[in-house]
Amino acid sequence: MNTTMKLSAFALGLAAVFGAAYGVGRVAGPVAPAESRHDDTAGPGHGATTESGHGGTEGAAGHLPGGLLVSDRGYTLTPVRAPAGEFAFRITGPDGTPVTAYDVAHDRRMHLIVARRDLSGFRHVHPELGPDGTWRVASPLGEPGVWRVFADFTPTGAGPLTLGVDVTVPGALTDWPLPAPATTTTVDGYTVTLAGDPQPGRTAELTVTVSRDGTPVTDLEPYLGAYGHLVALRQGDLAYLHVHPDGAPGDGRTPPGPAVTFLAEVPSTGTYRLYLDFKHGGAVHTAEFTVVAGAAAPSGPTPATPSAPAPTGDAGHGTPGHGHN
């Protein structure tokens, strides 16, 4: 059902949803309430802490899904003011200064992923780092609404982290309903089929198969060092899961399609939105699925649905659309 309301007229309103990040490529453990709250505008190092004084994966917080904390293990994600049409942020470290040294992971030092809280929009972009530790990119935020921004990165000398923060785009808000679960979807003329059932607390194989005009696509192109990238967000709190395929281009055993298999673990029973990025014909495409973890498998194939839930948008396919750079 569509609901229209006015959002407050500030460009970047921030609200943190608290849990604990458990790194990249895996989400494990049940969701539990955070032991303490803190404001997004608080100084660096205000995340969940261990006895050593740095946030970590120990204790109750260590068992929560990734992307729910704005600050973890002493690292904090802070959006900063930027010119119109640009999004900028910094990662500050345990010493309170902007981090400028990052390891390359999947061909990039920073993966920025944004999704509107009703899961109607998704973008995966790659900002550029300035000498002062500020990351900048053409704004990936689309229609008015509350967007969850995930920074997926590895500081040099530390383990991988996924931090998240809410950013509000002001204006009249239209909520889009989440598409029903389906095993087949279409995007940009491609048909993508999903096989496998995610199971809470267990690793499950999820295999996507790509075809075009009824012909299997056997020449997928490497994108960020893989034949596909899969992000899953849990409806409600947007717990974050980012996994990569079993195998890699050039390893002598992984074909370039039509099937790409992922090993994924979801933290709980619930509804998830899956976003698959794949590259073909020199362009990156995003296929979307709704799945219910812990539910009985469907008795037969479900009809294909568009990858986006609404027909308008500013990025070419979907509301609010998708983007890659």
C-alpha cells in the first residue's frame, strides 16, 4: 500500500540502528538487543567495546549480523557535508583520526552499498579516497526516503568491517511493497533463476543461472574479481550479508556461467531481499529476489518478476533504481 508523507527538510538526517558488525561475507547468529545506545554524531570509538577498549566480535555483540552498527572495534562511519549531487563520508579509527590506509578487497578499497529502507532501491558504488581521509562519490541516493548506507572495507592491519548508517532524503515519500517471493526474475532482457533455500544458522548453496532470449549466458565477465556478487538484506532491520561465489575467474575450475553458486548463511528465519550483480556485454546488471529463510520450499517454479518493484526511477531499471561505478 502506498503511503505519502512529508519528511523533514534537512538533507542528511542520521539515525543509527544498533547491533554489531561481524565482518564481510558472512552473517551469523541471532539478533539480540544492543547493550547500550549512542548517537550517530558521537565521537569516534563509541561502538560496542571489549575489555581492551575497542569494539569487537566478543560477547553478545559479536553474534549479531553485520551492518547494524555505525561504530565497531573503534572504527566509526560519519557522513560529511558535500556539494549537491555528491555523497561524502569518513571512517575514523580508534585514535579518532580519519583512516587513510585500506586493503584492497575484491578489486576495491571501499564498497559502498545503499538501499532504501523499504528495500525498493539498491546501489553498489565505489567512492574515491582523498588525502584527508574523505571518501567521495556521485550520490547513490535516489527518491525521498530513509536510506541505509553500508561501508564495506578492511582497514590496513585490521579485519574486515561493515558499518551502517541511515541517511534521509527529504521530500514526499512513497512506500513500495516488497515483491512476493519468486525463483525467477528479469532484468535488462536477462532471465535469472535462483535455486536453493537459505536456512537460518546453516550454510546453504544458492545457485543463480543467467540466460538471455532463452539462451544460457556462458560468457559472463569478471566484475570486481568474480562472476557475481550477492548482497542480502533482511526486511525490517536490514541486517547485511555480502558473499561471493564458490570459485573465481581463471582458477581453472569455474566456468563463466550460466550458473554461479554462492555459499551463504542467514542469521534467522525471516524475509530477505537478494541483490545479484553480474556483468555481461560490458555492463553491470542487478537482479533481485525476495526469499523467505526457514520457509518450506515452493512446490514448483514461480513466475518471473521484474527485478525492481515499481516502474519509475532515475537510474534506468527500477525504483529508485540501481547504479554501479
